[in-house]
Amino acid sequence: MVPVPLCLLLSVTSLAVVVAVEAHEATGGDDEYTWPQWKVPLVRNRRTVALSSPGFTAKPQGELNGTCGIECQRRLPDPSLADLEEFLSYETVYENGTRTLTSVSVQGLNEVNAWPAGNSSSSSKSRRRREVYGTDTRFSIADKQFSTKYPFSTSVKISTGCSGVLLSPKHVLTAAHCIHDGQDYVSGAQKLRVGVLKEKSRRGKGKRGRGKGKRRKEEDKEEKEEKDGGNERKGRKGKDRKSRSRRSAEVEKPSFRWTRVKQTQVPKGWFKGGASDGVAADYDYAVLELKKAQKVKHMDLGIIPSVKKLPAGRIHFSGFDDDRPGNLVYRFCSVSEESKDLLYQYCDAKPGSSGSGVYIRLKEPGKKKWKRKIIGVFSGHQWVDVNGNGAQQDYNVAVRITPLKYAQICYWVHGDSSECRDA
């Protein structure tokens, strides 16, 4: 019997853990485990003006400091409609370096279900430091036999060093700080690319179609520049069954198919120097539109009023942590505290995983089918201003998808706000 490599056993173990966790989450009552139905407000473009091209001078941020978090935001007044329209206005940066600012109007906000405050935990609890809390509970999905299958296949790598998640064949959701530090766009955002996990090499026998050879060379060049392509192992040639078994046991590490970004959109609430300073953490999200549609299953957005009140109360996300190069890293954990816009949790994570899509799995209304949906964006490890007096505490933070954010992101993806009224 041919021995099975340890890395393959770990990949199978990781997949077994995912199945076991989801099976445990699927043992509650129908109402408790059903996606709630929401009426979503309309976010419509009011006016677009041209701005000067960005400087692209900012440096990528490993972790955020001085963020006004849940405790700090409790003392802030509720934003007015005018404030919300200001925060949801957004900048678009195009591939050629041009930039625009679009102001928006919000309609139908009073028709939306009441969004709970959700501050259900005491801020006096002691917190453990750093990105990994105690025993490292992350799982490396090292074998692309698993990493290129849904839901892991929705995870993408951003060329600035972050992660993201596919919202549509051409749209990626990530953290705003991955491309903008609040004052300027990061240097790598000028020629931004997204790496999608590819199932197998395109190099094969037979003739290529017209133009495919040139595209292949371009992709090879991009992969070499990024140094993330990963070398696929080649099985030894042979016709006997033993050789085939040995080849099938070899693990092929993930490799990426890199695609240029056509445009990026960042909400104005993320920018520093205005009324949004106290709530900037709530708007740490951005959408990247790709030049080429991906033939990969994407994950839809979802809205959930409270994660902590779910019977299991767990969140899941996968990303490309810097300390495990070439591997997709999956984790799940419970939420320790939540507000209207933020989630605090102890999911072990390292830089590189910022921008990952945070998801849960619930039943579709009126159906027996279960579906995963993105309910947040992992913002990363942050030093949070706890009391508004400069005293800082560290947390792993995620930005929640609220009805307003859903409306905005949905509009960015579809270009038609009328398609975004129900969630």
C-alpha cells in the first residue's frame, strides 16, 4: 500500500472539520436557521465629478491603529440621513489612473426592518493579545483538489497582499485599507490584480486557439512577477497501477490565475479628515471590478441582524495568511461582541487574511436548501480606541453587511438599484 502524504491527510482532515461544523450548525429549528428577509433601501447616484488622479503614495497597512471601535462608537450620536449619504458617497478609480467622486441619495430608509444595536457584550472583558489566540486553530487547505472547490474557491488573493471574495464573476469584495490608507491609495493599487485559484494548468497537449498563446505568456509573466503561482508537481510517467496511485497521492499546491482590475470603488466613509473619522472602521470595504469574468462559482451577500443570537453563533472565512505562503487558510469561531456595524471575534488570523469574506450558512426561506452568504468583511487585527481617550486594545475585527451597505455594494455589482430591494 502506498503511503499517503501528511499534507494530503491534513487537507482531508480540514475538509472533514468543515463538514462536521456545518452538520452541527444544521441541527436547529427552522426559524432559527433561516435567512431573514429584508427590505433594502435604495442607494442612487446623484452626481459624479472628476477628481485629480491619485498619488498612489500610501504604504500597505499590516494592521490598523487608533480605530474607533464598538466601545468608542457607543458615545457617538446616531448619524443623520445627510451623514449617511455623505459616508456612502464613493470614489471610483479606473485602470488608467483617472478618478471620480459620486454623491448618492438614500431612499426608503424608513421602510427597512429595524436594525438592532447588537451591543450585547460588556466592554470590560479582558482581551488576549495578537492575531492568534492561544492554540492556533487555523486549517491550511493545501491541496488544490479541495481549495478549488466551493466555498474555498470564492477566496481570492489581492496583489497588494490581502485577500478577497468573489461576489460575482467580475466583482471582488475586500477591505478598503487593502487599497487605501484613508488618505491616499496604496502604491500597489495603481496596477491592481486579483489572483483566482486555478484547478489545473492550462499547459496541455494539442493546438491552442488563435491568440491563446499570447494570453498564456501574459499570464505567465504576471504570475512570475507576483511569485504566487506555485509550482505544480509533476507525476512520474508510467502505465502500471502503482505509479498512477502514487501520482494521485501527490498534493498539488494552489496556483493562481491573475486578472487585472478594471476599477475600484471605496465609500467616502473610509476617508480620513471629515465627519467620518469616528466611524471609518464601519466602512472598511471596497469592491474591485475585474476586466475578465471568472468561471468560478461566487458567493452572494446576506444580511443577518445578530450573529450572536444564532444557535451556533459561528462565522467562517478563508484567506491567504502571510505566514502560510501558497496555502489557503480556513477558520471558524464564535463572535464575542457585535454592534450595528462591527463584529469582534477570536478567529485566528495573520496579515494577508484581511479582506476575506466572512460568511455563515442558513436555510433559504421556504426551502430545505442551505446556502452560504457573506455577512461581513474581515478587517483584520486592529488596535482599537476603547474609551475615546487614546487607550487602545487589540481585537480581530470584521465589518458587518448592513441593509445600507448591502444596497450600495449590490448597486456597484449590478449597476441598477432596483435589483437590490430585497435581501
